[in-house]
Amino acid sequence: MEFQLNGEGRVYAAEQERPLVELIEALCKVPAPSHHEERRAAFVKAWFAENGFPDITTDAAQNVIAPVNCAPGREVVVFMAHTDTVFPDTEPMPLRRENGRLYCPGVGDDTANLAALMLAARYFRAQPQTADCGFLFVANACEEGLGNLKGCRQLMQDYAGRVREVISFDGGLGSICNKAVGSARYRVTVRTEGGHSFGAFGNRNAIHALASMIGTLYTVKPPVEGDSKTTYNVGMIEGGTSVNTIAQEASMLYEYRSDSRVCLDKMKTMFESVVAAYRSMGVEVEVTLLGERPCMGDVNPARQRALEERLSAAIRAEAECEPFFHSGSTDCNIPFSLGIPAVCTGVYRGRGAHTRKEYIELASLPAGFRTMLAFLLSYLG
């Protein structure tokens, strides 16, 4: 099994250096907030069609699926990169090249990886298909935030029992996410009688009650199991009517995360006990689950290790760096929870993911693309 590109593959990779950057820029100009990826999905589907892929489909979750060497009932390996960005913008975001960097919100997460996967898929499809399985090249939807991994969930449901491995390209060059960080996200709304700030002074204020609840939640010491990590966060608060109104309603967005199922369960118990305590004081508390990401399931250790070693070998051969492993909340959470081996990696170096100052280092893309191509081709022997 080869983990280094041959001459033909190396020539193709060199030829794609400029087209890769141009494709990244073209994708960046197509807004794709979670749940509204239709325009970018249409762009990707048209690109696959123009490059000779047959049987391209867009499923109910707006995943664009380009199959290679697939047959009904045959096992498949999934290569995926998500189309959505964390930003809600529905108009093109600022894009510029400066000092060897390409700046744009979402340029790294996950546009660069998506563009690289499209170009790598074109070369992969043209090779003799010698594997004993099929392959799905997927531009998937709703990975970010409250997208709640909708695209990957749909894919795993539609191909249930057939998925051998999942590789998500979503991250930086040399990184390998091999452990799922599970999470739960809630909207918590507190309601009280409220009233006029002078005339009804003394009535309970929903903002005060919510602030007290937040303070209570922040006194919690995160549970630990072995080398696990557990976190929590209040990311948004809102409420009230005016400066002279005792607020009747206030709400927050709250989440907790952990790479341990045990700790995740403990956080759920803690959160529910805090809510119950405030309800017992006569405060109306409404809790809405907005999103839930599972932790690790029972993945076969030998198969998982073999996949990690395959990817590590490609990184060492083409990026000439030592891969580093970490936990993460990615599309891989879904296959992991189902016991399917999975890894998440990327093709670029950059900074500022999930900020409007995000950028990628253009000089990192050639090695990243060669790594991706070498890894994909290793499945063909």
C-alpha cells in the first residue's frame, strides 16, 4: 500500500495549485449558513456534473453525493467535507488575498477542505477502481452549531449497514480528530410576574432569576473521567422590555460538552437538578433542547487504529510532519456513535476559525492537497 504520490499523481497535484485557490475563492463567494446551503450545494453539484461524475444526487438534508464504484448493497467508504459556515450571512462575505494569506470568514472551516476534496475526487475517479468497496464523495450540510450534524445523520441513515469508514475533511493540516466530543445545547426561558419598575417594585424579575441561574451553573466543577475534558458555556442572553419594566421573560442559550459519555450524563443530571431547583422556588422555567451530539460508541479498536495509521502515514509522507491527535465535535460524532471507524483531518494551515478574521496560509495548500490525494489513493492499493 502506497502512502506517497507516484509521478502522475504528483504532476496532477502540482497542476491544481492555482485551480485549488480559485475554487476556494469561488466557493467563498457562495453564502452557505447552516440550513441554507442550497446555493453552495447547487454549485458543487454542477461542478461534479461538469467534471464527468454520473449519478450525482442531492438528498433531503442538502447533501451532495457523488458515488464512485458503488453498487446496491455494497459497502462504502465516505469522504466528506461540509458546505455550511458558522456565519448567518446570506450575502457574499469579504474576500481578499494579502501577504500569502487568503482571508474570508469560513475560508478554512470548511471551504478549503471542500474545494480540495472536489479536485481530489476528480483524479480519484479516473483511476482503476480496484477496491472491494465503493466510495461516496459528499459535500454535506449542517455540520456547524445548531445544524446539529443534520447532513451526516441523514447520510448514515440512508446508508445504514453499508458504511465501512468515514473520513471528514474539516480541520487543519496534520491534525487528526479521533475521539468525539458530545454536547447538548438548550434554550432556557425564565418567566416571572414582572411589572412596572416603580409601581410593582418587589415583583420578581425574570432577568434577575436567569442571572442567578447562570451564576449557579457557573459554580459547577466539571466532572472528570480519566483524561477526559468537560466544559460548559452560556453563549447568549436576552430578555426584558424597557428600562422601567420589571422583566417578565428572559432566556439564554446554554451548552455543555464532554469527550466522556459518563461525564456528559453527569452534566445532564446537574443541569436538570438546577432547573428543578428554580422551579421549586416558583419560577417558571421552560427548557428546549436545540441540539445534541453523541459521544463515542463501541468502535472496533483495531479497525480504528488501522484507519488512523493509514492517515498518519499519508501525513508523514506528503506533509512531512508528525500528526497530532485530539478530541473534537465534528461530523465524525455520528459514525463514532454508531460504532463506525472515523477520522477528521484537513489540508491547510491558518487561524481565526469561527471569526470574521479567518485566514488560510496559501503556501500550506500544496502539501495538504498532496496528503489528501495520497490518502485517498491508498484505498486503491
